[in-house]
Amino acid sequence: MINPVWVIYYYDYFCNFIVQFLHVEIILNNPLKSVIKGDFFILDMPSYQDQTWIRLWKENAPELRERVVGWRKQNAITRIDRPSRIDRARRLGYKAKQGIVVVRMRVGTGGMRKQRPTGGRRPKHLGVLRIKADDDMKTVAERRVLERYPNMKLLGSYYIYKDGKHYWFEVILADPDHPRIAQDKELNKRVSQSA
């Protein structure tokens, strides 16, 4: 059996590592996030805060589980003061200023809930089980938050936690009519792109 061979190309002008893996296990066990570009994997180095969150998720850390106990008792859509993952939120356009709102959204897991038909047919053809939605949980969370806040525009959202029954996402919204947002050129541009 041939040992997996991998070649590292380093380009100063890209400030990036490009790695070609010839073995699937190295790709799966790689702790870095990778983006496939042709035959190469461009590694995106996670920040220190990203690494901390990845460690918390992998270990299912007790401090995170204690937080989630409180989240389960809250409403599905809960407005919060500041984002849990501040670095991720800032990459999506979050700024600690008036007109920006952060909402934690809880979405139930599992397939679509379909009503059983009243007419008779064999159970296989009832069309109740194994029916999946076209949208992923993140899209569902964003849509539900925008229904609750119709005057806001979506800046972005990110994953926080998942257990056996729920997913939690944090959604960042901006009010395009707020004077502080209207004065901010960068946020104005992001809000107009999301519309």
C-alpha cells in the first residue's frame, strides 16, 4: 500500500497554502477548512475564535451546554444584545451601532410534518414519511426572522448549536431607513445588495 503523498505549494503573492491531497483520509481529518479549486485544496486558516468554537462543538463543552439549557426555555425568535460569535458576525457586516439587530433563531429538526390523507391507500403511498424540504435549516431560520421583522434587511446568519431536536442560528439584520445605517457607506452597500 502506498503512503498518501501530498504536495504543498506556497505562493507569497497569494499568502495562502495550496495543498493537493492524494488520500481521502487526510482531507477528512484535516482540521482546517478547505475550498476545492480544481485539483487543489485552498486552505482557509480559521481565526483563534473560530478554533475555539470548533473545539467547543467537537467536545460538546459543558459551558456551551449550560448556555443551551437557557436557550431552550426562551422563545424561538429571541432578540439578543450582542452576537455570540463576534468575529463571524463582523465578517457578515455586524457593527455595534443603532439600526443593527441580532436575533437568535431556534429551528426544529427533522422532515416535513405532513397530514395523513383521509382516503384509503397502502401505507407506502401515503406521502407522509421521508418527505424532505428543499430549504436547509439556515434558510428556514432567515425566512422566519424576516417574517417577524419585515422592515429589516438581512446581512447574514451563522450556525451556533444543534441538539437532537433543534438548530440554533444567529441572524444579523439592518434597518435601511435608520439614519445611522444610511450614513454608513459600507452597511448601505451591503443592505442594498441583500435587497
